[in-house]
Amino acid sequence: MQDLICISHLRWGFVWQRPQHLLSRLGQQYRVLFVEEPTTNTNLHQPELRTFPGHTYNGSKITLACLHHPAAEERWIGHGDPETQATYERLLLDYLEKEEYHNPILWLYTPMAAPFVTAIPHQQLIYDVMDELSAFKGAPATLKEQEQAMLRRAEIVFTGGASLYRSKLPHNSNTHLFPSGVEIDHFVRAATESFARPDDLASIGSPVLGYFGVIDERMDLELLATMAKARPAWNIVLLGPVLKIDPADLPQAPNLHYLGMKQYNELPAYLAHFDVALVPFAMNEATRHLSPTKTLEYIAAHKPVVSTPIPDIVELYGDYVHIGQTTAEFIAHVETVLVEREQQRLTRHAREKQLLEEYSWENIASRMQAIIAENSLTPEEVDRLSNQALAAATWV
């Protein structure tokens, strides 16, 4: 199998997102090594590269690699950190030689991993842009400049949303739009199976307005607080870890429930008991290029969705999702879907099924692989391809 090394700012065992979905599927055609950010370890005296098997999906096995670095106290260290980068490169190269990785595809999710591009011999550099990382809270001041350099250097650029595509295309003409997809079979279970109410949801009455995902600076906390106060009979349930904001800053109310992070395989059981699925993001710089994966996951469960006017959601799913331009409009849309009639529900489900077929992760991974293969061919081989085959390798 051809080798593929992915260097990511996300950990494999964290919230299940775009990298895990794509690489689990690409792992059926490639030997995938997923390189996580380094971590500090107060029990070590020497740095160690630890590797272990990760997720298995339909026969694909992903190997995880992470540098454990000795430190007096635990702290966050990102890729490219001067304290750890040279060590990470040396130990990773030793591992690649030992395991006989040859001329791999290098797949990056963060421009902070740029030093690995120079250190690791590779045949192809792919930059998959899933977020505008430079707009996130705490992002290094140099990140935007680093990304522009990465865009110029990459042979292929994939983007996870329409607005990201338009912003990256001027920097690399070989940029392709692949909005995030959905694992339909996983989330449709919320609509087709009978799940018992999870224990931490058992004492929470209906209606349940639910959200799952990271709770961070992108959330519209004022919207949540206002809605909870205006409609005390509604129970607003948020699943996910709180990151980059102080948990003490989260709005509190008897009908606001923070249930913490749930594993990916637990989500259908919770989603089954949502009466309405929420995308309550604030309109700010961190969400300007956001294309939330959860939108399609909610739709796959056939839950009515109410969202703030995130540009990519409006553009891609505006005909399927209720968009609240203001807090009052957001609340009004929730009221509307809570009294949805049976015929309206059936009509919505039929339309949603047609949308979902286009956005399966299998479909997206297959199209990405076709583009990778096309860019790997020599000019002579490209000339021999039919027009039909070339067209199949392009996102439409």
C-alpha cells in the first residue's frame, strides 16, 4: 500500500471530525500514519515517540504517533515549537526508516507543521483546510503568513467549505472544494432505532433543544442565555468539551444543561431524543469560514435544524435548515418546528435523503483519491486518460 502521513493539530481520540472520517476511509487504500501534536509528560527524563494502532474502519488501520516530551509541568505544545520540533523530526524519521515508509504523501491540517515538510521526503504535499485557524482564539500571530506559504507550496489544496474555497483559491490554483460530509448509517440510527434515554438526560424533560460539538469562542452565549430565559419550558442541552473559554463564563439557567463530551458512538442515542437540533454559533471572525460537520449529521438523523446565519450553512443547506438572522427569529423558528405537522415532516425527510446522498464521506474520500491519483500521473499518462475519467476526478 502507498504511504500517507498526516500531521494534524487535532488528536485522533478527540471529537470525531473531518480528519478521522476521511483518513479512516483513505486508510483502505493507503498505509496511514497520523502524527499528533507533542504532549508533555512529567514522568519522563528523555523524549519518546510513542506509536499505537488507532481507529479501524472497514479494514483500514490507522497508526498514531505522538512525541512525549519531559517537562516539569503539563502544558500545551504545538507543532513547530522550537523546544520540541527538532526532536520530533529526528525520532519520527527514525521510525519511518524502521517501518520502511517510502516516498509518502504528506497530508497537513495545520501550517504550523511546515517544518515537517522540509524534514520528511515526500512525493506529494496536500493541505486540507478545515478551518480558518488564524481566526481562532489564541492563534499565533504568524499563522496567517505561515498558511499563505503552505498554500503556495502544496501540490493539492482541499477546503472544507465554500467560503474557505474562495479565500484559498487565489493562493493555489489546484484548490478543490469538498464540504464536510456525513456518515449517514451512523446518524440515521437516531431516527430508525429505539434508544433508551441516556442516564444524564433521563431527568431532563421535553422539548429538548440539542447541540453537540466543541463549546468555545464560536458559540453565541448571549443567544443561549436569552433563549433559556425567554422560553423556560424549553430544555437546552449541550454536549461537548469546553475549550478556550472559561466554563464560569457559560450562561447558567435551570433549563440550560451542559452534559460534557460524549464519544462519537454515543451521539445517536442522545440525538434520538432531540426535538430540535441547534447550530447556535456567533457571527464573528472565527465563524466567517466555518462549515460545521454537525449540520449534515443532524439532517441524517432527520431532526429539524435551526441555525444562526453561518455563511456556508446558508449557501449549502439554506433550503434544508431554518436560519435565524436575529435572536428573536431564531426562537421563532424553534417554535415553528416544534409544531411541525406529520405531512411536513415526511416531505422534509424525503428532501433530506436526496441531499445526504451527495455528501457521504465515502463519496468525498473517493473523489479526493481520484484527484490525488490524477496529480500523481506523468504527463504521458494524463494524455492517455479519457475525458470522462478526468471529469470524474473533479468536484462538481
